[in-house]
Amino acid sequence: MKVTNVAISLIITVKPEDLDSHSSAAAEVVGKELARQIANYEKDKKLGYFPAMEFFQETRTTVDADLLDAADSLAWLATRLVREEVRKRLRPIFSSLRFDTMQNLMYTMPKARPGKPGSTEKLIQHLTPNKVRLELTARIVNRDEVEKDLKRYTSHLVFRWLNEHFESIEVTNCRQLP
């Protein structure tokens, strides 16, 4: 038996019903309305790109302030739900678990570009505050036969233990730490 530290990066999508049950605002409605207002702003200014949410939070003049507050509240809620559920579900399989970073993907720069096919739908998906990027470090006690393929084994364990509790789980990176 050997104790190994593993760094794991995930993108987790919270189920809409889980978010909606804890909030008066529906995440999908907030995402659609944010996308509509941001697309209108881009169209008026002819930017050629959709600015990040931080821009709209700083100016607070181009997007409805109540909508921004609802989006912030839902983003915070989604992040909290992910943290609690991941901690609860992964605690039995790892001897220790440390959350390194967590970020709601709504706050990252949108990959959608104006004028491209499907850009409106991509912007809506991006601005719906139900996706969280999570990086954590876990300590796993592994058997010798698992040592060769520890990264795949750990990714499989994480996916298996979390999959039924979220809408989607994507293990974006898993690496063994020295």
C-alpha cells in the first residue's frame, strides 16, 4: 500500500432542479436574459466579442442590476452546492481532500463569438450560472496494482461517485503529485 497525492480538475454542471429548489430565480431564465442583454450591448457597440461578466458588474449600467444580482446569487449557490456535495461524496474514497480553487464558469470569458452559427445558444449556456470549475488535491491510499494507472483509476472513481448527483461531470485533468 502506498499513499499518493493526486491533483484533479473538474467541470461540474449542477442540475437545474437543485438550483431552482434553493432559489427564487431560475438559472436558465437568468442565463437567457443575460445573454439577450449582453448580445444587444455587443450589437449596439459593434465589439466583435461578448465581454466577460466582470465588465457588466463594474459598469452596472448596461445590464439590469437585479438580473446581475440574481446571477451572482445563483453562481454563489451553485458553487456552494458543488463544494458540499463533492466533499460529502468523495470523503469516503480519499484519506484527505483539499479544495484548491473553485470558479463559476459564468465569470470566465465567453467562447461564443457574435455572428458565428450557434453563438446565441453558446452564450446562453455560458451565462447560465450552473457550471463550476473545481481543482482539488486528494490523498489516496492505493494498492500496488493500481500504481501504474493511478490517474485513470482516480478519474474513474471521481466520476463514478459524483455522476448521479450532478447533471454532468467532466474530469479535465488528473495528475499524480510528487
